[in-house]
Amino acid sequence: MKTEPGAASWNPWHGCRKLSAGCAHCYVYRMDEKHDRDGSAVYRTGSFSLPVRRNRAGDYKIPPGTLVYTCFTSDFLLEDADPWRPEAWHMIRERDDLAFLFVTKRIDRLFDCLPADWGDGYENVHIGCTVENQDRAAYRLPLFLAAPIRHKSLICEPLLERLDLSPWLGPWVEQLVAGGESGNEARVCDFDWVLDLRRQCVERGVAFHFKQTGARFRKDGRLYRIRREQQHPQARRAKIEWGPTSAAAAPPSPAQSNLWEDT
């Protein structure tokens, strides 16, 4: 996984089991197929102890203050990882000078997976809950809302249909991330769905991030095929990022929303 400057990637285990509609064309499966591997085969990786590894000088290899993208080739709450997770929590607790972010489709397993000293949540753990369609939003978000987590985000990626998240959006959500689906079999993501999510976020004071278009993107009724390397840049061209303290509270202007190129 490509990470931002000042960030690191930690995959303590690899492989996952498809769970819902958003998993149909999982990028982990595609990646493993290219190397003749089974994406559903879950195993503990050689990077398991990465957060607590030290260099020859005795310093941690991952420096303090780093954002650690955690378990992005699996799901941190995956059942298969139950034997390894306690040790992973121990490392996360030891490295309270790092910020750990993981995204899950298994928020219903959270209480079965928490360490004994979790309390209201570790300050250095940020959890994103995936809601790819209205059905999963209705099931997962009441659980996510009630869960003892200090930092929460909603991940609408891959965005598979128009979503009404108004029953759940509020100050408890730090950010909503929207994006399409990559790969040759990608399903369509519609710009109108993205803009509607942005509107809901603006109305409820939730930061909004349009991460990437996906491979098949529809705007104003026209379907665009977007190359992988252009999916993030094209999303940035839309200029629809919003935060509660931003001056961009108004809907995007026509000049902003028409900055599209067919690639």
C-alpha cells in the first residue's frame, strides 16, 4: 500500500474472507492472483512485530508521531486473526507515540476483539467503518455509533449506490471518505452520489474527503474510464474537500464541479 509522507504501513496478517457487496472485487484478491496466491488464505506476516522493531542504535524503526496504516491487506477484526490480535494490541499499547488506523467491515465483532484495558478506547487508535451501500449502513452504523472508540471515520468506498447517512452523521464522526472501485471489473461510482454525501457532511459538520474516482466513473450521465494512476488526481481536480472550519461550506460551483477529463 502506498502511504502518505510521515506515514507507515503495517500488515501484521495478510488475506481476508469476503463478507459483503463491497468485497466482490477486492484489491487484495486481485493482488494475490497476480502472484498465484489465494487471497482467502490468512497468515501472520513477517512484518508482524514491525511497530516495536528497533535499529542498531536502539531506536524504534518507526519514529514517534507516525501515522500507521494498519492491516490494509486484511481486516483487523477478522476471525482468523483472533489468536494473533492480543499481541498486536500489546504492540499498539506500547507504541502510544504512534497513531494506528484500521478500516473494518466487521464492526459487529469489535466487542469480541477488544483488549481488557480498552475502556473508552485507546487515544492512539482510529477506526474506520466501511459502508458501501444502504443495507450495510443500516446494519453497521448503529453498532459503530455505540462502540467505545475515540476516533471514528466512515469509509464509503467502494461507493456502490446513493446513500442516506443522515440518521447517523454527527460530531462523533471525524471524517467521511468516499471513493469508487478500482480494477477491470469495477462497478460504477456516480459523481452525484459523491456530491450528495458531501452535502450531508456539510449540513452536519463532518469533514469530507473524496479519495478517488474508481475505474468507472459517471458524471452528468456520461461514463468515464479512469486509469488507475489517474483515479486519485481526478478526484482532487473536483475540488470538493470540506472540513467544519473550511470556507467551502457552500455547494461546489460549476467551475469546480466541471474540472473533469476523460482519461
